[in-house]
Amino acid sequence: MNQPTRLAAVKAHRSFFVAPQIPESLRGLTRLAENLHWSWDAQAQHLFERLDPAAWERSSGNPVECLQMIDANRWADLAADARVIAEVHACVRSLDEALEHPGWFQERTSSPLELVAYFSPEFGLTETLPQYSGGLGVLAGDHLKAASDLGLPLVAIGLLYRQGYFRQQLDQDGWQRERFPQLDTRTLAITDTGVRVAVDLAGTHTQVAVWRVNVGRIHLYLLDTDVEGNTPETRTVTDRLYGGDVEHRLRQEIVLGIGGVRALRALGLAPQVFHTNEGHAGFLALERIREHVTTGASLAAAVQLTRAGGLFTTHTPVPAGIDRYERDLMAKYFTALAAELGCTLDDLLALGSDGDTADGSRFNMAAFGLRMSGRSNAVAALHGQVSRSMFAHLWPGALPHEVPITSITNGVHAKTWVSPHIDALLSGAVHPVWDGADRTTWARIRNADSHAIWFARREGRNRLVGFVRERLHTHVLDQDVLTIGFARRFATYKRATLLLNQPDRLRRLLLSTDRPVQFVFAGKAHPADEPGKSMIQAIEHFARELEVSHRFVFVPDYDMGVARAMYHGCDVWLNTPRRPLEACGTSGMKAALNGALNCSIADGWWDECADGLNGWTIASADDDPDPARRDLRESLNLFAILEGDVVPTFYDGDPPLRWIARMKHAWATLGPFVTAARMVKDYTTDLYEPAAAQARHIDLALATELAQWRAHTAAVWPQVRITAADVEHGKASATVEWADLHVDDLVCELAHGRVDTAGNLVAPTVEQLSLVHAAHGRAEFACTFSPSSAGSYGASIRVRAHHRALANPVDSGLITWSN
């Protein structure tokens, strides 16, 4: 019997690129494919799919690659179809309208803002450009899309990772394995600008290429060290997102921060505001300081000039999540820069000192980012409280609420994440432009037809079931069963396995004959996170149990496409972090816009948005010092909610009117708040415009004055004393000796309010005392006040350093209290 001949793979002798031969009448397709606006334009996506459905599927929904796969015969057919030509022209007109039509920002005619530079180590724009690992990158991508929609003058800087983030597979034992396929830039919506900048990496001259990605009207520039002429070692600096060791991470951050500023200059861009999305890009401040020093500023004055337009956003609720670098490593990479700045290495390292923490010997990127930025923010109200507590030591003497870290709660780009059916529903029931609509407009959803809502919800669930079956190649899930989703990075604090604490109760939910529940899980663990991988393995092992495998699934290789299918199809979005370790957690926002109801610990954004009716809140036992007992207590409450409320409400009627009423209430209360349109507007009015105004106001003379004032005041501040303080019967007075200062350098204040059992002031009111008399280095101050509440009450007097150019009242960090 003849055996079939097996052909060996043949390597190409030479490789080259053949551009697609797109007919002249369809050339607009190239413009559409090369601007990522298509990723939130349903009409453009439909057009690309219609060109060649098979090519669209093979390209995984990548327009650039899809166009390359269409053959000459198909192009001829398309060019002869008047409807296709008309649709191409319509989509091009829609793109032009999106790029040129005045947006929200163009109405702000008196705004001082001219340009923001937004730096981030990752950008999640579309799964076809895999330059993201999780929430931080997806947030950055949504920020750019919303900025485009609003017409905000913004440019972005990131790194081009030639291998992106890893692709995930599970082996036969359910253990995560990683693959790192090389990206082909010729199949991506990315353009080489031809610009090259240089950075020094420990004495190695490294060329950095600058690529451009068009995100609507926003330009994102990605930096790439895989440049001919670089050493083999430096060519791999931008190989993988969050890959390599500590030194590799440091090199990436040098390229991102220092190389990013140099790229902006080479492109002829001069932003007023530099927004650092987490500490990874923090070294941009050193390059900006260097620029000022080379034009004649002292190091201290250059710091003040840099801080004026600086904005730092922290996403980290625990110190362990912050990048820190040992002195020897910093010396290797920054000794030459210190010499260029005219300072010692110790002077430079002091800018990133931890302060009084145990790790004070290491360079702390968060502390550096906060010190080098006149403004900073956390990403949810609760996260703001956590951050002010975590970084309070950087502003000694400040009251907890005065620590200058505000909060702007994250939001999500609605058009990217909402299904076509829900989009049509909201467009009809709320407003044609419902993304960014106000509360009054969103309230119209309460009058929407319940049957129409339930139809759209079922359509999303049906599509999710089909998606999972296709991905897993097996017949799982049911289109009419309550579907609960959990999809995110598998970090231990997110507790993906909390449900497994009660396996028997979980099985009863899954196997109920009249009111069953099904769960869909997805997510990746960092390649070095063994506990996170163990959680994935535990989920997968449970999913492989024969009796429950049809209703409990793990979908591998999580990306934006998997996430989108889950947001569209899940009825409940589950979130179980250990409070308060979730900075924001925007996945629940995306699910909520699609009509899913959140069931979550009161952490991140849910802590400020839950009202008891727009979802369910799992009772948090964060006062329990025993982690295992805490997990058990919280899992018990979770199952009580599922069994006692979620399941009965979902199955109460067809359609279930009580469930739909909750959906309407969730949309009405959350819809106006959770969008990136609201978030970017908040950044603009609360942070970008004030930073731009300050950057415009401060010049070299004022920066020099402020720097000299800071140095002198800090030197003599130990001699500033409150020699007398008296508070009684609604009157307060104090005598202050100010040493070698001027009385205008001081502000005397009274803090008064309730006291706790330890005698500490609780959220006190702060009032300024008036100057009564000043002479010979001594000043007397006084004021009257009214207690703001009854009960145990207290007061204390303080004096703090003051200068008109300080970014905030406690910015100097020089405060002396009477007690």
C-alpha cells in the first residue's frame, strides 16, 4: 500500500512584501484601515467584513491584514459593485467627520490648554495591535479614543513591543504556558515616521525608531529599539511588555521616558502638560530637567519648571506594586546624566527617595513621579484615600485629606465595548449620542420597552455562547441560562477562586434543573506569577469535572476580543478583590454599559457607585486579619447573594421584569458616570487646564525664586516654633517665632473637629488665623471659630511655609504643629 508523500517545509530563499492591489475606486479602504477609528466604528467594521468574510476571519478582524489577503478576482468583483463603492465613500466621509468636526474641547474657547503629552507603558486599543497586558493599557487606549471624540489636543507616547504580550495556552494539566510570537509591522496599522532619537543606556549609544499609530485624531507614537546598528542587547530592549529582569525593565523605562521626550522634540511638538500614566514613564522628568539645565536653569529651578506642567496618575494601592531600583543599578545608568545636570548622583537619587520608609535606599518611581509633578491623582475615590495614606510621608505634617493626591475615577470608551444591539437600544431609548450624556438624559432609559431590553440581552448571551463553543471546540453553555462572568488579570488579590471555597454549593447552582447558573472565566497570569497560574489551574481543573463542564468554563488566551464577547453576553459581572486592593477595576463598567449587573466587593469604582439597587455588593471582611477566614466569610456572603437574590430575580418571569427594572436602574445611575468621555472631561477641567495655566505662568525667574525660597526655608525651618497657643470658647491665638524668614513666608492655621478615643482629630476643619502683630522675628495670630459638631471635640494650631507659586498649600512639606 502506497503511503502519502509528506512534504517538508521549505524555507524561502528570499522574502519580500507585496502590497495589495486595491482598485482606484476603493482606495479609501487604505485610509480606513490605517486609522484605528475603525475599532469603534461599527459601519467600518461591517464594511471590512463584507469585502471578504473569510479573509476577515483569517485576519482575526485586522483590516490591514484583511486587505492583503484579498485576491485580484475578488478585487475586480468589489470594484464592479456600486454598493460597495458607495459604502467605502460613506465610511471615508464618516472618518473625515470624526477627524475634523469640532468636539467638546473646541467649545472651551478660553482654555489655556494647547497640548497634553500622555505617556504610558502600554496601550490597549484593539486586539489587532497587542501592546497591552490588562487594565492599565486598556484604560490608556480608552483615554486616547475619548480624547479623539472630544477633540482634546493630546499626543501619546508608548513603546512598540515586537512580541507584544504573550499568547496563552493551557497544557494537559491546566497550567498556563506562554508563547511570544513576533509581530509583523507590515500587517499593523502603524507607520514608521522616519524619526530617530538617541538615548544612552549605561554608555551604550542606542538609536530609537519612532512609529505612529493614528487613533482617530490622536497620534500615538511608539518607540522601538529594534534598529539596525544597535547592539544585539539594546535591540531587544523593547522586545516584550513586562518581560525580562529588573535591569531590562529599567532600560525600557529610560527609553519610554527620556526617549519619549526626545521623540516629541524631534517631531516638533511642545506640550505644556506631561501626563505620566503610572510610574513606568517617570524618567521623562529627568529629560525635561536636563532640557531646562542646558538653557541656563539651575537644577533646583529646573525641577520647579518641570513640576509646573507635570501630572502623575498612580494606579497602585500597595507599595509592593511600585518599581524600585537599587543604587548600584541607578549609578550604572545615571552617573553620566548627573554630571550633565551639574549635580552628584546622590542629589539625583534624592529626587526618588522613599522618604522615611524601609526602602529609602532605593529609587522609588512613584515617589519620584509625585515629587516631579505639581499635580497627581488616584483612579477612584477609595483609591484616593488609600493613596493619600500610602504616600502621606512625602508631605510630613499634612492632614490626611490634604495630601495632594486627588482622584478621578476611571471610565471606559463606550463605543469600543458596547454591543451593536445594546448600542441601538440606548441610541433609541436614551439619546443618539448617549456616550457622555448627562443624568437627566440617561433617566429616559427607565421608560424603555422591557421586551426590547430582554431581546438585546438574550442576543448578547446567544453570541457569547456561540463564541465560547467555537473557541473551546465543544458544546458547552446554554443560551437561556443565567450567565456570570469573571475576566481579568489573575493576580492573587483578585481571588478568582473564591467561588471554589464552597464547591458543593457551586455544583448545586450549576446543576439546578429549574434555575441553573453558568460561569465563564478568562484571564492571564503574569509569566512570573506562579500563584496566579495556580489559580488558573484550579479554575480549569474544576471546569474539567465531567458533571459541571458544560456550565463552568475557562476561555484561554484572554484579549480584548474575548473580553468584549463576555461583556456583551454576561448577565452578572463578578468581582471579588480583597478590599482595598483594586485601584478601580473598569471591567465592571464595560459590563454595566452592556446591561450586566455587577456583583462585587465594595472596592475600586464600585465602592462609590453601588446604591443597593444597581447591582449587588458582597460584604467585605477587611477587618479580619486571617486571610483564609476572611475569604471564607466573603465567599459565604457571595453564595447567599447568588442563592437568595440573584438567581430568584433572574428566573422570575419571562421576561423577568424585576431583573429588567434593575438593569434600567443600573443604566440610569451608572451610564452618566462610567464613560471615558466623563473621565477625560474631568482630567481636562480639574488637572490639564490648571497645569497648563501654571506652566504658562512660571518662567525661569519665578522658578529660580521659588527654588531659592524652598532651599532657604527648608534650611531654617527647624528654628520655626509655636511658642504659645491657646484655643477656648470659640477663640484661638498663637505666637510664632519664624527665625530667618519673613512673616509672609508663614501661614498660621487652626484645625478643629471631632476627636476619636485616642484623641486624634477626625476630618478636621482648617481655618486661617489672622496676623495681629509682627516684629523682631515674632508674630501673633488670632481668629474666632464655631465648632462644627457636638460631642468630643478638639483643636490644634499649626504653622506652614507659604509661597505664592506653590502648587498646593502643603507642597513645601514644611509644617509645624503646636502639639
